[in-house]
Amino acid sequence: MSTDRLTTGISGLDAVLSGGYVPSRAYLVRGGPGTGKTTLGWHFLTTGTANGEAVLFITLGEPVEQLRKGAAMQGFDISKVTFLDLSPSSEFFAEVQTYDIFTPAEVEREPTTQRIVEQVEQLKPQRIFIDAMTQFRYLSTDTFQFRKQALSFLRFLVEQGATVLFSSESSAEAPDDDLQFMSDAVINLDFTHQERTLSVSKFRGSDFRSGYHSIRLTNTGMAVFPRLIPQTFERSFTVETIPSGIPEIDEMLHGGLERGTITIISGPSGVGKSTLGLQFMKEAAGRGERSVIYSFEESQETLLRRAEAVNIPVRTMLKRGTLAVVQMEPLHYTPDEFANLVRQEVEEQQAQIVMLDSMSSYRLSVRGEDLVTHIHALGKYLQNMGVTVLLINEVASITGDFRVTEAGISYLADNIVFLRYLEVRGELRRAIGVLKKRMTDFEKTLREFEISRYGIKVGKPWTQLRGILGGVPELIKDDQNNS
């Protein structure tokens, strides 16, 4: 973060603004009712008071007492915030007859302006929040006068050494294009389709992170989750092979999976995809490395019991910190929020293997957006950080025509390992095969894949069968060892 920036009080917004606000400028935050404009202002002001700065809240709509109650509910310490209350009082209605001769604009403008000038010159605030600037329109006789007065007002505040954040209640009926032209930066808050987003459409003299970023309003304020830009992250690592600990699987993969690669493990329900991923994590735990599973389908307890039933000591791994299991509710998190959780595991907990189980459930968190875009950004970020990625992909067909993925993400994979059911002599069996491996060659034959209480067992190559990918293999030679 640049040292000549003022923090917004929200780490995610600082990232979007390339470090925060540039001092002594005017910033517009616009959005409809309930989008979080005042909350953004509270973060801005209370961060200033925490740094020993003088701050001023100018309210033209909501009375101060109501603002105080709202701030207290979100846990903001506003004890050092100075208020200038220009909101209409209850006496305004009783004295409305005084406007019979003069228009409200002519009566109110001069005393309002004088109060602002006096307060600013006396306090000399370093941060000012005005909520909402659009109320000044009603103190002007026409649009031209409003633009002239608003621009001179903002210039006066900035020349006094203040950084100004002002809100606008934008709508189709009352556009605020003029305020956007006056401001040095424009922050847009939206609440559509039950999803809150933030975007920046203008920032003079500074770069910023474009696009829509997820936000969440909580009882502690606002959290911003910037959209993941993978090329901005990089960590040096050694490209080395990560074995599974099962000789036959490592033989199929010519040693194992490479660090910093993306592997799709594909197959129908119940075939053993997650168990195979856990096997790589079990081996990583023996090296003292940390792995994390994001489970969008199973509860943590169900996953732990199932893993222990096949001789994978997950509870011991959890206790030692070499494994984390995070149960995800896909409809609760946006892709940006989820990416933020993954970043914390990688950057703070040094996770070396990340498994997403599964892609079909992760799709729900995208909520109609393009799944490929989000998983591409997350996968490339993890690759840049040297993390081995396991994507569990469930296909609908149990047998029949072979399909690796139905989500269009196979191009992302450095490796594709598939599991499928077969019918051999009237018995349902499992097979494992490798379809793709970018870094090395791989075994082209399929093998039988079994899961027992002792763990995973993989047989010799099935060289005497054909039609395996169709799900109903044909025996070429009656060889008990191969059938």
C-alpha cells in the first residue's frame, strides 16, 4: 500500500482502490437505499478518529440521534466524530408558512452555507462525510445554480485540507451525472438479485481494480471481497512430483502429480473421487504439509467418518494442523467471498494442496454467472502460488458414453484422472485411468480401482478388455488375472 494514501477502513476496498483514497480529494459514493453508503462513511470517519484525525459528519437527511443508533448497532466508536446536523427538524413543518413570500431555496441557502463554513474553519477536519449531497439540490433554484454551488462547495472543503466522501441517492428519476463529473472518484454500490456489489467507475490519477466486487453488510460494518486477479499474485516454488503413496497410481502418473498443477478427478457419484484426493493429502501430511478440503456437499463429520473407514487418519491430520475441512454452503458465499477464504488458507496457513468438492455444487455459488471465469481465476491464482489443486468433478452418467466433465473446464487441467464403473461378468467394478498429463508422459491403460477398509487398492493394467470407456467391456482373452 502506498504511504501517501488514506485507508478507507475496509481492507478489501483499499485493495480495489490500489491503496485507498488519495488525500485532499472529493469522492462520490452512490447507490440506492440500503446499499451501504452510510456504513462506508462510518468506516471512513472512525478510521480517521482512530488515527487521531479531526473528522466531520454533515447530515442533510437523517437526524443525528438516528445516525448514532445505527452506528452503535454496527459497533462503530463515534465518540470523537463531530456532527453538523442540517436535516429538517420537526419545527420545519410548523414554520412552513414563512415560505409564503420566499422560495425555500432563498430562505435556507445562506444560513446553511454559513453554518458549514463556520464549522469547517473552526474544526479544520481532515476527513468529511456528507450524507447526502443530493439534498443540496433543493437549496438551489435551478440545475445550473446547483452545479455551480456544489462544485464551489467541494473545492472549499478540499482547499481547507479535507478529504471528502459524499453520498448520492442516485435513481432514474433523479440522476447524479453532474456529481460524477465533479468528483475525483466514483464508488458504486448495488443490491440486485439478492447480491451486493461494489464497483469503481472513475479514479483520477490512480489505477483501480475494475469489475464488480462482492460486499457483505454485517453487524460490524462492511466487508469487501475484491475480484481475484491471478496475475497479481506469485510465489516462488520448486516444481516437484507429489506422490500418492500408492505405487500403482504413481506408476500410472509416472511418479505422481506435480506441485503447482491443476488436476481434475472425474467420475460418477460414489466411485471414490474424494477418497483418491484424500490419499494425496494423507501422503502430504506425512511430509508435514497442510491441505484443505472445501466440501460443498458433505458435512465435515460425514467426510471424516468415510475417510477413517478407508484407513485415512483424518482426525489425526486435523489435530496436527496438516488438514483443514471447510464445510461450505454454496448459496451463502459468492465466488469472490470464497476466493478470499482460499487466499487466507494459502497466504496465512501455507496450504499446499487445495481440493474443491465438487464443481457441480460450486456452480451454485456463481448464481448464474460464468463458472469457467471464476474457476479459471481461482485455479490460476493457486498455480501461481505453487499450490496443487484437486477439482472433484461429478458426471451424471454411471456407465455408457464416456465424458470427463460437463462444465467445460477441462482446458484448465494439467492432469485429468477419471474413475468409472464397469460391468464385468455381471459384477459392478471400478476402473481408474489417466486421460491427460502436461508435465510428463503417463500410462495409457486402465486398472481396477478398489476401496476397502484397508484403503485404496489398484490392480494391474486391464490389457485383456476392450470397450472399457463405454462401460460394458468385452473380454478379449479369458484370463482370470486380468478379468
